[in-house]
Amino acid sequence: MSLRSIVLCAASCLSITLAQAAGLGFIEVPADAAGPALRGAVWYPCDAPTAPVAFGPLITLQVAKDCPAKSGQWPLVVMSHGAGGSFLGHRDTAAALADAGFVVAAINHSGDNFEDMARHGDVSVFISRPMDMRRLVDHMLRQWPERIVPGQVGFFGFSRGGYTGLALAGAVPDFRSGMTWCAKDSKVPMCVQARRNELPAEPPVRDDRIKAAVIADPLSFFDAEGLKNVKIPIQLWASERGGDGVLPARVEIVRRGLPSPPDFRVPANSAHFAFLAPCSEAMTQAFAEICKDTGGFDRVAFHAQLNAEVTAFFRQHLAPASKP
């Protein structure tokens, strides 16, 4: 898919009205020795009414922008988007979690988002992504100490974001075996790096502050050996048909390789992009590859189920200090 399509589809996702009354603010993780500045958003429990807020010339969100957070402390959930995505790709799930009593933070991954694809095909992005999320957790704990329950951090990730969550939980990737899809003469940077044995020598950073993770249709470089140190509870979602480089068989390897059986879900008739927030009708017509579902699959109904089950999972494994 072209970069233009990715950008326009990401913009379309922003244009859909948010029904939830969650508060919304924009954040920036400052640049430091570990990486560049990271732009994103935070959703949080809020009592203020929503109102239309323009986000650029074509986009309007129905949100309680910058409203005062409700008193109390809440578990933190950080979100990681897929390849070329944005921090708003799972905005409906983020808002549902905020309504349920969570603070939710998401960022655009450096070099692998709809505005900046500079390192999209480079293996280094699989090292920087977990570091991006660790920096996000650091930032939220520094900036929101009075609103976040210490020691109660969860993770939600889709596609490459699912890979990111498994790495943060202690999984060690085998990049060489995971790149069997590379053609012999492929010019994709990571394939060239694999042929030249220019793969990372050290595993990605893990983050023991994360206590539970929802992993949706992950891109996987993991086998049972690489997954053996994952000890936290996992809710694992798999699409029935896969897509965008994610193969159901690879997700099944993750399911079987995790030391403790995950809470495993496979929505019937689903394809990979079903986990993205529902698109508007106009964007569904314009960008069918990402937005249009086949086989009678109802993405709106599925997201009602997804959001409810993700919320229930985090409520089970992350103890709030306060309730909304």
C-alpha cells in the first residue's frame, strides 16, 4: 500500500465521531539519548461533556479535550500501533478503557508511522519500538504520578505492535528464521541485513513494569525458546485469515509457545485489519484494503466485543486504586 494511502486512511480514522466521554489530551515524549521525540495522545477518565474538536482542516473529533481528569488513581495502559500506523489507530479501544477507569497512552513509533516511514523496512525498528514504549511508560509515570497506580501498567499492541508487546514482556526474537519470507534477491533493507548477517546482537529491551498484555494479530519472529521468559498474563487475538505479512500459522506458534496458555480469541471470518477502529463509509469505499471487511464480518459489532473483552481482561489483571 502506498504511503499516501496510509496517510489518508489514518486521517479517515480520526474523522469518525467518538461516542465515549473519555478525556483526551495530546502528549510529547521529549527526545533523549534513547531516541527522538514521540508524539501521541492520552485518554483518561473525565466527567466533562464532549464537544467537536477540529484536528486539522478535515478532521473533527467528538471529545472532552483537555478536561480535568477525575480524582483518584488509575492503571495505565500503553498502546503500540502496526506498521505505518498512528497513535489513533485504536482510539475506540482507548476511549472504552478510559471510560472503564484506565489512563491510556499511545504514540507514533519513530521511523514507522504514517508521517515518517524512514525505517519502516529496517530491522532496527524492531529494537526501537520496545524502547519507544519504555520511554512512554517513563514519561507517563513522571507526568501523571497522581493519576496512575504505581506498578499497574498494561499493554495493547497490534501487528508490529503485538511484536512490540511480546518483546517488552521478555520474548527474544530470532530475526533470521523469522525472515523466511524474504526472496533471495529482495531489496527490502531487513532482508539485505539478514543476508549480510547485520542483525541486532542484543535482544530488545524488556519492561518488567508491564503486568498484563493484549496482543492482537502479532507479527512474530518468536518460537517456543524465544517465548519461554514471558511470564505475564496474555490475551492473544488472531485473525482467521491474516494479512499484511501476518500469518495465522505464525500466531499459532506464539499461542503454543507461550509458557502459560493465553486467553486466546479468533473472531470468525476476520482478516488482519479488523483490529483497526472502524472506518467511515467514505473511507471504506476509498481504501478498501484496510477498511473493507469480507465474509459477512461486521467490524463495528466486533469492536464492541473486542473493547468489552479487552476491558474485562485488564480489569482482571490490573487492580485500580479508584473506580470511575
